[in-house]
Amino acid sequence: MSEIKTLKLNVASMIIAKLKDYGQLAKFRLSLLVVFSSLIGFLIAANGEWQWPQLILFLVGGFLVTASSNALNQVIEKDFDRLMNRTMKRPLPDERMSVMEALLAAGIFAVGGILIFLLYFNQLSAILSALALLTYAFIYTPLKRFSSVAVFVGAIPGALPLLIGVVSASGSFTAIGVALFAIQFLWQFPHFWAIAWVSHDDYAKAGYHLLPDKNGRTKFSALQNVLYILALIPVSLVPLWFGFAGWISAIIVLLCGILFLFQAMMLYKECSVAAARKLMFGSFFYLPIVLLAIYLDRI
């Protein structure tokens, strides 16, 4: 009996370990953040007219497409992930998972997610999902090692989830969808550059060029965060100007933008990792608060 019990424990441990590996392959927490943003877009466009089965299918489809993008990203960057402290223990560089297994998983995720959008929502949402996946995996990912232009390219698939959410609910491009896309598009620059600043030394080991200045942590790189947030603030108020949201959300959004700008200005002043880390965490809070404020103001 003890041998059977031991065997069961070993099997359970193997299953748990494999599930953890797939969680890392899919970048589970990042995928949830992406799905959250797309969910807000869906709920805003649906305007209360949705059913739970529809919502669950949307969440599953969005998660699968995002997981596929992240898995393909790790397949392509497997050898470079070995060089960085933050990624060397992922399942592919640590050889706990084969490239073939990861590709198979990515393929299943992609087909499953895109089919959900095509069969249960509309053709346009499926096309945008496929576009986001292909752009992220096969343009943004390899470009990271050659030019900081990769950040601009990556901001497109990074902002598409909000638009996909709106299109899934409405069936077409709408003004609110474009406005939400623009907000997330501009937000990504200070968000990603703050991460790149904090992890600059680690990224350099793999030859990634992610900060705006080729010399890395410079005043010029820090200034770009300030400029993009200055552009983000008026764009984030577009929902008020077009009547998509009211003054309550506008005030919250404006205050978040001012705080975000202050953090970027502190980075410009100090040019320190500590200031970049504060900007990074500020970006984590900025987007969910802004999106929730806009959504709740429409209820």
C-alpha cells in the first residue's frame, strides 16, 4: 500500500510540475492581464447585453490566443532566455520541455482561440486575434535583438486586445474601440521602457535593444517616458470628449495620468533603477484603474 501511495504522490507531483511549466510557457499572469484589458473592451461595447456562456467563451478564446503568442515567443527566444537571470529557469531554456512540445501547445492554443472568435463571435475579431499573435511572435520578438523599434511594433499587438474586445461585442470598428486602443498603445511605452530600464543589464546579456537610446539608461531614454505620458493624458480623456464616459471617470483618469507623469519626471530627474521601478509599478496600476473607471462610469 505504501508503494501505491508513493506512486500516486509521484504522479501527482509530476502533473503539478507539468502544469506549472505550461503556466510559465503561457506566461499565466501576463495572459490574465491581457485578457482583463480585452474583457473591459468587451463589456464597454456590450453595454450590458451579454450572456455568461458568451463571456466565458470570450475569456477562454482571448487567453488561448495570448498563451499561444507567449509560447511562440519563448520558442524563438529559447537560447537567449538561457542568458538572462529572469528567464533561464523557464521550461524551454531549462530543458524541462522540448521545443516540439511547446510548438504543439502553441498551435493548439492558437487554433482553439481563433476558432472560438470565428465561430462564436465574428470574423473581424478572429482576424485581429490572428494579427496580434503573428505580429507579436514573428515581428516583434525577433526584432528585439536588432532595434528599439521593436517596442513600437510590439505596442500594436499589445493594444489590440482592447480593440478585439470591442469588436467581439459590436462586430465592427467603433470610435470607443479606437479610443481604447490608443490609450493602451501609448501606455505601453512608459510601461515597457520602465521594465527595460530595471532589467537593462539582464537584457543586455541577450543582446536586446529596448531602451530608446542605444546607450541605454540615459536622460534621452528617460525623457521619452515623459513625452509619451504627456500624449497619453489628453488621449485618455477622449471617452469624455466623445460622450463615452462622464466626468467622474475623467477626473480619476486625469489624476492617474498626473501621478504617472510625476513618476516619469522623477525618472528623468534621477535616472535611477529605483525611480524606474516606481514607474514600472505605477504602470501596473494605471491601466486597470483607468479602464475600470471608464467602464464603471458607463454603467
